Amino acid sequence: MIKNTLAAGTIALLLAGAGTGAVLAQSAPSRDSERSHITAQDRAQDVAAFTDARIAALKAGLKLSAEQEKNWPAVETALRDLAKERAMRMNARAERREAGRNNAAEHPDAVARMREGADALTARAAGLKKLADASEPLYKSLDDSQKRRFGALIRMGGRHGMEHHWRHRG
């Protein structure tokens, strides 16, 4: 049962990314040139599409009862907020990179980079705390098999999983 649920979630993620991957593979001669042509709007659309797919996979995999469904909106909102914050960090980082390419004098020094990293970690920590707080009522209502699926599905997606994706990126 859990293998079927995980397989369904994986298929949903693959299907969500299949169109994007095929288009990028056909149109981009190199990774560097591909990145230079991705706009902030493109990134926002990609983040939204992958977020939708991951959230749908998580919800479908949990097979929530009507009573449990009442706690779902807070979890979904927290997941979407994390994705939005990540997208904003990605855009800001891309803008800083572009500004650095155009003006070598704008490269931050080591201490400034440490401060930027600390600020990013603080923001990610706050977002994960909000997700944990929002997830707690739902999680407490899950049975043991749903809790196992929750743990597995929250880690799905991205290179190492949603949880890693949201914790360690952007």
C-alpha cells in the first residue's frame, strides 16, 4: 500500500516536471546559457508548478479523512509560503549575481557573505517553524501508516526531497 502511494506521488512529480524538462532539453545548448535566459517570471512559474505538484502528491498520499481534511489548509498555506519565500530568495540571489557580473566592485566580502548566509538561514528556520506549527494538528490526527507516508512524502521532490529542498536551498 505505501509503495503504491509513494509510486503515485513520484509519478505525479515526474509528470509535473516532464514538460519543463523536455522543453529545456530541446532548447538549451548549455546549462550556463539556459540559466542566463531564465527570467524571474519563469522561475516563479516553475516554483509554482512544482509546489502544486508536491502539495498534491502529499495530500493524495495521505488519503485524509473528512475530519483530517479540516487541518489541511494550514499545512498547504505554510508549504506555499515556504515556496514563495524560496522564490524570492532565488530571485534576489540571481539579481545579485547579475549585478556582480556587471560590476566587479559589487562583490560582497567574506563577512558580508557570512551575514547574508545567516540571514537566509534565519528566514528558512522561521519558515520551517511555521510549517511545523501548521502541520502539528494534522500530524496528531494521522494514524501510524499516514504518519509514515507523511514523513516519506514531505521528503519527496527536488534532488533530495521537499524537506531538504526547503531547508537547504535559496
